[in-house]
Amino acid sequence: MQNAGIWGIGSFTEGREVTNFDLEKTLDTSDEWIRTRTGIERRVFAEDDVDTSDMSYYAAVDALKEAELDASELDLILVATVTPDYPFPSVSSLLQERLGAPKAAAMDISAACAGFIYGLATAEQFIKTGMYKHVLVIGAEKLSKVTDMDDRNTAVLFGDGAGAAVVGPVDEGKGFLSFELGSDGEGAMHIRQDPQLIMNGREVFKFAVRQMGESSINVVEKAGLTKDDVDFLVPHQANIRIMEAARERLELPKDKMAATVHKYGNTSSSSIPIAMVEELKNGKIKEGDLIVMVGFGSGLVWGATAMRWGR
Ligand code: UT7
């Protein structure tokens, strides 16, 4: 079977900066509460005329450039989002036209904050079997469209953004070594959109702390490795306390975990690729590193992968 991995990665995090101090003006909250309970200091809300497909487009252009691949070579576009421009057509179809990818099939994936991992796992199947060669996987959200800015339980947590990865064949021993995907519908109502975002934070917190650690260990073991082999952790950026719990479970030092939650808040499916891009720029992820990516979210769902960075 053909190994699959990431050829290029890009992100989009532009928009209107909203600090905790800005939120203090309209909500019964404080910078102190938000920082100590979540690690968030600011978030970015996309401009009114920028929707999920626009953010996806900008992230995709950067990923294709890094991958040195023309969009016309794409076989499949997968956009993981819970905030599409429209219920239909899909964001993927909008992108297929805008990017100029005439041979690409297109579909959106709904797996909330674990959506990017679900997308990578789906892409890997097509490449492994030889059905497709080049798959564009995107996580993109305009959560500001569905967040109730009068609800302090949720308004302080979320932000907008997009991240994209070009997934293609890689050499033996590189790329994705293992995946774990899961779902527990019993907790489905804990985070829902009805009609705006509603969350039972405490329940989600407990689930996340347990699942992030467990899934991280599981993918490492599935790859035939141990936690001592892990070089870097890229967790879903929801809350620094949840992320730290996963890092401690892997017994990694503090600087071996991607952390961008203070800058962008929780950007759902886009948080993992956005964090990847930043840590690659910072030189924290290097060729040959064993990376664990892990996410969780509404569903409740989770997903993790262990991958060897490089093509
Ligand atoms: O991508 C997945 C999406 N979801 C998540 O990742 C959420 C996971 N959960 C969490 O991150 C945390 O549970 C929260 C950050 C949402 C809340 O933190 P917590 O430490 O679990 O606080 P809590 O829910 O136990 O609430 C403590 C208190 C409550 O007051 P009482 O009942 O003790 O009087 C809340 O009403 O904090 C209050 N509170 C706030 N106070 C100031 C809740 N939100 C705020 C706020 N500012 N923004």
C-alpha cells in the first residue's frame, strides 16, 4: 500500500482582533477569568464579507504553493467545517471552481473540531489504495456566525480561521503511520447549534481531558512506537488546560507542544493545521520528527494520528 503524507500546509488567520479586554466591555467576564480558565488572550473574527470558503481558499493557495502542486492536479477536495457558507452547495464545490481544479471530486466533512483529522484519514484511504494521488484537506470555520455574543459561557472561547494541507504519496516510513477515529453520540447534545452555539462546558472538558490523552497514546502504540518516540504534539486548540493534560499524558516537555490558543481561541476544525503552520515557521517541527495530532469536538467525536514529518 502507498504511504500518504503532507506535501504542503497553509493557513489563514486574518480579520478583526478581539481581545479579552474588548469582551469585558459587553459581557460579565474578565481577562483574568478567560486567561486562567482557558489560556485565551485574543481571537480573530473574520470580516463580514469573508466567509468560510474565502478563508479556505487563501489557506489552500499557500498549501498548494508549498507542495509545488498546481490545483489542476487535485483529485479530491475535502473541507471539514461546521460553518459552511451555505447548507449546500458544499464549501468544497465552491473551492473546486475557485481554485481551478476541474478533475477534483468535492465533499465536505462534518466532524466538528476533529474534522481535520477525519479529513486526513479519509484522504489517506484514497491514496493508500491508489484511487487518488493528490487530496486537498481543509479545516475552516467562521464560528463568529453561530456564536451567541451575549452568552459568556461560549462567546469568550471561539474564533475564525482556516488551515489546509495537500496530502499525497510519500516515501516508505514517512507520513501517516496510524489513525484513530471515534464517536460517542451519547454526548451529542453537549455541544450543539440550536440555532446558535450552546455548550455544556464542564462535561466536554471531562471528556476531552480523558480522550485526548487516550487517543494520543493509542495512535503511538498502533504505529508500533512508545511515547518516548514522540517529538511533538499538535492538539486541538480548545483550552490550554485540556492541551496540557494531553501533553502530560505523553510525558513531553512544555516546548514540545503546539500552542496557539492564546492568539486565536478555539477555531474548531482549523485549529490543528493553523498550529502546525506556526510551529513549522518557528522551527519546532523538523524533517523526520514523530508528530501526534489529536482533536475532539461536538458529536462527541475524536481523532488522532501519529505521523513522521517529511515526504
Ligand atoms: O472544541 C470543543 C469545544 N469545547 C470545549 O473545548 C470546552 C471544554 N470546556 C472548557 O474549556 C471549560 O469547561 C470552560 C472554559 C468552558 C469553563 O471552564 P471551567 O473551569 O470548567 O468552569 P465552569 O464551567 O466550572 O464554571 C465556573 C464558573 C461558573 O460560575 P458558578 O456556577 O461557579 O457560579 C460559570 O458561570 O465560571 C462561570 N463562567 C464565567 N465567568 C466569567 C463561565 N464562563 C465565564 C466567563 N467569565 N466567560
